Amino acid sequence: MGTQGTYSIAVLPGDGIGPEVTEQAVHVLQAIAQQYGHSFHFQYGLVGLAAIEAEGKAISDETLAVCQGSDAILFGAVGGAQPGAAVKPEEALFRLRKGLQFFANLRPVRPSPAMLDASSIKPEILQGVDLIVVRELTGGLYYGHLEPGVPGKPSEIRETPQGYEAIDTLLYTEAEIERIVRVAFDLARERRKKVTSVDKANVLSSSVLWRRVAERVSKDYPDVAFEHLLVDACAMHLIRRPASFDVIVTENLFGDILTDEASMLAGSMGMLPSASLGTRRTEHGIFGLYEPIHGSAPDIAGQNKANPIAAILTAAMLLRHSLGLKEEAATIEAAVEQCIQAGYRTEDLREEGKEILGTKEMGQRIAEKVVALAGSHTV
Ligand code: NAD
């Protein structure tokens, strides 16, 4: 048995289906705590519409401070109907990402072997797909200056005698590239030891620097296979030979587009977790923000219909990356896979001959499976 520990987790359920799926992720974490003898200290905070109503901000300074003091943050989803609202619920996410410097966004895609038919891609192409996209999250085109006239990194629409023109700035420093590329190589060492760095070095200066830095960093990881790929070729190969990828690392905009493309390999939004990692190391791992990739899904909120698997797999990522609990993370992932193999589905995955469960019931089955799988660890 591994060491038993005490960990603090900030829990921000948010809006819509956020609280429903987060509740199930917390149940599964409680099952892990019970089986492995850990103590998880959950501290709840409001974000999104709930926080705007109660505290006037999408996330209060107090909640941010609680997050900062924790080992990891478990986030549900924010957003929903808010006609004419001055404060946007999504500001909670931007404040968290920027304020806590979460620069590395990790999105694993590993379609369940029992669900290959749910994707729009042919099952034989999906066989063996197990990849992770590492997207740079705090630099590049998204962080130009939005106020006209601020020098340095312009991002604006301006009027000229010939008509309007617009400009965005794609700026990366060597240090920003190096730290994200290192995240990718460190991850690859714990996986199948292959990194694909994606750029547009045939056209963009920022990509030429990206390639140069990635090449230099790769020399520190002689045990990891390394390749460069142009972003257009990568978009094609993600559909043509997705099983050949292990870790893909890329800049902000390319990552935004490629992660949505890659998510379709897994069939449903309700299945996919994500992690955003920062610069701070905790006693146990890297401080991070963990959230399912889906939103608050107001169309199905409050009906016990949401698929909690993305949130539960998000909790597994939290254990692996921020708490250093790899075996426990693998137990959750195995429990999810076995429930899918046993034929349990939520409404979004409806299939002929499968048993349809509600959010709570699916969470309950997965927690029970965790207990069964980790049985030998009971303290
Ligand atoms: P969405 O992800 O909330 O929903 C898209 C579709 O997928 C809906 O039909 C929904 O019912 C379905 N869906 C999503 N998650 C599901 C799950 N776990 N189980 C079953 N079905 C699921 O995206 P949207 O409808 O474009 O946005 C709704 C709100 O969420 C908006 O306010 C948007 O701004 C916000 N949003 C928030 C985040 C976030 O918090 N990180 C991300 C994306 C969107």
C-alpha cells in the first residue's frame, strides 16, 4: 500500500450541471479516501452565476484565496441564461487561469474500447488511441493588448484613410516555450515516450523560435522520441492515424483548435476531462485546476441526465498530477472503463441494448467499482 496522506481540495461546482457532476466526482474521491486511507479536505466555493448572485463577482477574492491555499482545484462548469448581465460567469475561469498562472492545459483523449462505435471516426482507426494534447494557455495571440494604443502587443481594430484594419500579436518568449515543452517531455516519460511538437515554422517567426527551443529541450530527454509536425499536417493525421500520437505539444491557438478536433475521437463531450497546470509545486505535485471540457449544459440541468464521467475522470487527473496519487487515479479510470464495458450508459450515450442510468446512479456504480477494485487496500 502507498503512503496515506492529507490533502486539501478546493471544490467549485458552478452552474447548471456543474454541481450535479461535481457531486459524483466528490463521491468517487470519498470512495478513494476510504479505501486507501487518505484524508481529503474539501473546501467549497461559489463561481459563475451562483457567485454573481450571492457575491456580485464571478469569483470572489476570498474564493480565489481558498483556491490558492489548496493542493488542487476541482471545477464543475459555469454559464447559463443571463440576459444583459454586466458580469459574465466565464470571468471566474479567466481569473483563475490568469491569476494562478495555469499555463499548461492538458487534454487526454482515450476512447473507451467498448464505445468505439459512438465516434464519427471508423472503429479501426480509433483502435489503440491514447493521446494527450498539451496546449500553452497564457501566451500567444490570445494575450495581445485589447485597449487601443497600448504599445508592445497590439490587438485592435483601427481606422485608416483606406478603411478599417485589424491586428493581433502572436508573441512567445523563449522561457514560455521552454516551460510548456518541458511539461510535455516530463509527461511523455510517464507514458509511451513520444512527443510531437506542432507549429507553423514554414510561415511564422514565433513557430521558428518554438521549433528551435523544442529541439534544444529535446536533447535533455534522449529516452523520448521526438518529432516536429506542421499544424495543418497534424490536423490531418489526427483523423488519419490518431493512434500514432502520444503527447502533442503546441501553442495556444493551434491547441484550441486541435483539442476540439481530438475530442471528437472520444465520441461525447460528457467523457472528456482536462487539467490546467501552473508553475507552483505543492508538497505532492503540481498545483492545478481540473475541469471537464463540457459547459453547464442548461438544456439538461437539474434533470439527473448529465454524464458525470468527464467530471470523475477529471478527479482522477487531479489525483495523478497534483496529489501524486497515481495508483488511485488508475483505479478510478479502470472503474469507469469497467462500468462502460458492463453496458451502463447515460442519456448522451444511448445505445441499443445498454442500460441507461441517471447522473447519480452512474456516479454510484463507479464509486462501487472503485471500492471493489481497491478492496485489497482497505485500512
Ligand atoms: P455545453 O458543453 O454546456 O453543452 C453542449 C451540449 O452537450 C448540450 O446539448 C449539452 O446538453 C451536452 N452536454 C454537455 N455536457 C454534457 C454531459 N456531461 N452529459 C450529457 N450531455 C452533455 O456547451 P454550450 O451549450 O455551448 O454552453 C452552455 C453554457 O456553458 C454557456 O453559458 C457556455 O458559455 C458555458 N460553457 C462553460 C464552460 C466551462 O465552464 N468550462 C465550457 C464551455 C461552455
